[in-house]
Amino acid sequence: MKMMKKTLSAACVVCLTAIIAAGCSSADSGKEASGTSKPSEKPVTFNMFFNYGIPEFPADGGEAKPKILAQMEKAGLKNMDYKVSLLSGEEYKTKLNLMISSGQMPDYFGVDSTQMSQFISQGLLMPLDDLLKKAPHLMKYIPQDRWDGVKVDGKIYAIPQGTRTESFNSPNTAGLLIRQDWLDNLGLKQPTTLDELHDVLKAFTFNDPDKNGKNDTYGLGGNKTSTFDTIFGAYGLGFSTFNINTPSSIFWTQKDGKIVKSFVTPEAKKALATLQQWYKEGIIDPELFVMEQKQEESRIVNSKIGAYEWDAFQLSRAGSGVNGSLMKTNPSANLVMLNRIKGPDGKKGWPEVSPASGGALRAISAKAQDPERLIQLLDWSVSEDANGGVNLLTYGEENVDFTLDQTKNLIVQKTNTGDLYKKGFSNPVRFVQVTDRRWADEYVKQGLDIASKDTIANALWTTVPAELDYPDLEKKLWSEYFVKIVTGAWSIDKFDEFVQKYYQQGGQKIEQQANEIWQKSKK
């Protein structure tokens, strides 16, 4: 490398001596005559590390790699290569920390919001604002509010998940699913308000909606991670991000010129009072708070509950998932998603999804190789241009692994996901995650269209330091009061005690830090 630099420097001296008037345009300067930067075309291999548990993916990139590199070459991305490494969960976090401490940080890697905040404070991440000016496809497919969600001190530090423009590609996928056949059996219409929903759930519990002559059904089901976003949304609160597997952090909402956690608001108390009354009436499955997800699925498949919160993919008639099992058990079952339920003041909605959802938040190392070319690669990976990468990376080779019906805007996958992984396609090489559900059936798309509407914003996605200092305020303190109030073990007045304890035990510090960040983000 030293020899190369000396040779280039000598060449530039000759050039300057001979044609000073014309100027010297050397590879070493990286400038064209116009003064614009010209990316180097020397060979580069970008090291990427993602949080995925996909053992089928070949370490060498598999048979897909030469096909992907050839497509990149056609698009003008010359002398670029990639190496993708995968681990999942805590193993991923541990390995990433080891790589950082040993000075072997990947060029491009996955982070969650907490890691992003920590790494920014340590100077490990590259601000992306200038790079993104050269990435039109990324800017097209990633909404502005998602970019806002990954800003710190006014700068963008990560690439969030994007989305295609069709309504069925909205980040929001969840809602209240209900047995339409039970409504039909009882001569009821789909509920649109909390009062109407109450009456439907009561009928589902006590009026034998499945016509089996037994008192063996409940109106509203769930499991111990259920967040009742339908109810809180009817009081205008985006309460927590829906996640069928794990509890999610509480939303920030604007109140009187500042932001507060949704669970300290008067509206939260009203929602809890509603849930407590419904639980007392017996229209909520009484075992919900001690139930695992598998038990809830069993309740659904065996037609024991008439409504529950889940994502729209359960509406598929393709024979997979919980609804597929339900349809096999009861072919006359008809599951649909309801429009958002209105509360007493006409409010309705569902909490928006985090920009870090799905583990799709990714960052560029402050020491990344050739970041201008890296951003070109990432931009190409979401492009639908003639030689763009999005379909190839996501679905494999057209007419081999998938077909595309342009008229119906429908993708039909011919190679299953596991085999795509083995080839080296799909999620591991989707360098930027862009939601694309052109493969979904009509029932799922109908549900997704409903889920895309009436979303309630979270005022702040950043995790503040004090939240890490006091994690039990949400995980234990709120959980205890929430369960005991809803089940009637404690009166609704205990909510005021919860709010007092929250602020006394660290909530005041959390709120103060959050408002400082929020105020800066508004400038």
C-alpha cells in the first residue's frame, strides 16, 4: 500500500507540472473535474452482522452470491462484495460486544434502540445524514417519521425498517380479531363502540354462540402478555407496542405541553375501570393472566373464545397458523378483523409500531470501510429499477423461485423460505428490511388494510438512561397493579397509588430525561 501511494503521488506531481492550467484529476484525489466526489472502485468486502437465527444460511453466501454480485455489477456496483454473519438473541449481543472490544467491529450491523443509544454515546456509530442524500430509494421507502425515530441530537444514526406504499404493507398489522360466524349465529352486527363491543362479548359468553348447547365460551381471550390495545386505544392512548410473545414498553403521550408515560394518565385509569368491570362480569377469559401463548392458541382452535388481539396474518385461509388449525377443526369458522373501536369520547386507535420493530434497525460503524459505496449497496438493495436488487434478494430468481403477476400485484413463491435460506437468498441478504407483502392472500390483505388505519403515535422512541436504571417500574410495578386492578383484587382507586409510587421510585427522573430529549427533537 505504501508503494501504491508513492506511485500515485509521483504521478500527480508530473500531472501538475505538465498541465497546471487544466488541473490534475487523479484517482488518489477522488475528485472529478466538476469537483464532485467519485467513489473508489477498488475491491471491498463489507462485513455485515445481523440478529437472525438462520442456521440454513451458508457462511460463504451460497449459490445465490454470484447471482447477486452479477446483478450488482449490472447496476454499476463494481468490485463490491459482502460477507454476512448471523447469530440470534443474547448470543448476538455478546458477540457484537466482543467484536467491538477487539477492534473488529462490522461495517454494518443490527442494533436495538438501547444499543443504538449506548453506541452513539461511545462514538461507535456513523451519522448518516450526508450519506442518505445519495440514497434516493432508501428515502422513498422509509417514511419520514421512522427517520425521526432514529435521530439523536438532530442526526440520523440508523436505518429503520422501510415499507412499500400499498396499505397492506403498513408497519401496523395487529388488531381485534372476531368470530364473524358467531356474530351471524346470534344475529349481531360488528361492534364499533366500546358499549357495542361489551354487548357482543357478553353474548359470546352467555348466549351459546357456537350452538353446541354448552356454557363453554368466553367473549375476550388473550394470554399473560396481552396489552388490551383495543381498550386503551378507545380512550385515545397508544399504550404499548403489540407483541404476541413478550411485554412491550409503555408509550409516551403528550399532556399539557410535555410527555408522560401513558400509564400515569387519567385515561389509563378509565381503561382499567372498563377492563375491571368486564372481568367482573365474566366476559374476559378468567385464566388469561396466567396463560401462555400456546394455551391461548388452544382456546382459539377449539372455539372457546370469540375475540382476541392478534395480527392479520392469522386471517389466512392457506392452512397455516392458528386460523389454519381453526379452519381444520371447524370449517364453518369465519375470522375477521374489526375496525378500531370507539370510546365514550369518540376516540379510537392502535399504537404505532416501533421503527426498530422486527430487529430491523441497522447502523453503520464509525470506522466502516468506504461508507459512500456501502450506502450505494444498501440503496440498490431496495431498488425496483431494471437491475435493482429488492426482488432478487427477497424472493430469489424470478420464474425459478417466484413469479410476479404485475396486474394483480401478486408474488407467488415457488421455493419455500427454508430452501431460499439454503441458497443464500431472503432475510439474511435483505440488507435493509422493507415490508413487502405482495404474497399475502386476499383475507390477510383485508385485515392489513384495517390495521394500517387509525394509528396512535408514540411521542418518543428513544430509551432514556433512567429507564435502564429503573427497569422494574414497568416490568414489575406496573404489571402488578395492572393485573390486580383488572382482576378486581384491588379497587380502581389503587391506580392513584401506582402513579405516586412510579414517580417516587424513579419515574420522575425518567420523565425529566425524556422531556429534555423530546424538547430537543422539536427544534
